Amino acid sequence: MATTPPEILAADTLADQTYRAVRTAIATGKLVPGQRVTERGLAEELSVSPTPVREAVRRLQQDGLLERTGPRTVKVSFISETAIRDLAEVEIALRGMIARFAAERATDDQLDQLDAILDDADDLLILIRQRREQGTPHDRHLHQLLDTMQRFNEAVEDCVGNPVLLRLLEQARVFSPSGRRARLLELLATNDEFGLDRYQNHRRLVRALRDRDPAAAERIATERARAGLSDMLESAAPEPG
């Protein structure tokens, strides 16, 4: 598993957590475009000191999610659809690069872990389909499946061994993990087979990693990220008129 140097962890962990918390609040609508907030208010809300809040705000300004309105105040930015599409292109490219690096650097143990995670996902998928056929509740198992796929994505990222690349991905994510899950659940509520046509791409990706084929791994990851983001962005688009 890739590790971050202790000095980076000590200096950045709390700021990273604050950054993710505020980003998630924006992505989920808890903080809405045009809303003004103070650094002190954010610090109190998140139970942290002003220092990590200032760092998080600086990064969110760079991301275009916050705008400075005063020495200690900011407002949530209005983000155009074009800007969101541009950000998605960056995330797609970074996910392809991560897969390329993983093909070059993953250990056999890490590859075995990826297959084991997908085995768990297969078992959950079978169980979910059985419960659907029986008309019995399966929400808990669906959440477990989403947890498992998040573990898979994180395990692929662990193969990279490049904290700078992972930091760039964190900044370029169109949806926070919680925002992504909320959108997936919305889509699954209207189409319980959503995304299953792309599920086998996970196995294809692991095979490319085992073959040490960076080009194939990058292509598969890019296609998977492009299709997934396209579906979620289209579902998030406002109705015309």
C-alpha cells in the first residue's frame, strides 16, 4: 500500500479533512451557490481551528468552488456547466494516468487484493439480484456493494505510489465520495440495472494490470470514468424550459 511521508501526514491531514468536508457540503447542496460563510463559522461547524479552515478555503478557491469576499469571508461560487465539463475531463485523464501507473507499479499482493474485492462485489451482486426477484429489501446490500466498489477504487489508487497524483485527483473530482454515492442511489432508484453494463470493466482493468499493460489499463480506466461521469452529469442537468 502506498504511504504518505509522516511529515506530510502531520502537516496536512486536518486541512485535507476540512477541505473534503467543505467540498462535500458544496457538492451535496448543504452550501449553495451564492451563500456567504465565514472562516470562523466553518471552523465552529467542523470543530477545528482556523488554520486548517484557511488552508481548505485557499484550496477551494483554487478549485473555483469558493470566492473571497472579505478578509475572513467567502461565498460559494456559481459554477457553469462548461466549467463542470472541463473539470470532468481533467478527472477522466487523471484516472487514466492512475491506471497507467498502477500497471507499472502494482505488486502481486495488491493485484490479488483487487481480485478479492471484486469477488466480494460479485457475491453481493448475486444476493441483490436474488432479493430483487424475491421482492425483499436489499438496500443494505446495495450500500455494501457501493462500499466495496469504493474499496476497489481506493485499492487501485494505492498501487500508484505517487501522492502528488492522488492529490491532483482529489482536487479534480467532480463529485465528492458522498455526493457521488447520493447520485448513484438516485440513478439506481429509477433503473436498478444502472451501470451494470460497465461492471465487467473492473475485471478487464485488473487483467490489464496483471499483464503490465499501461496503455490498455489507461484506456479501460478512461472509458469507465468517461461513461460513469457522463451518466451522472446528464442526470444532474436541469430540465429544459
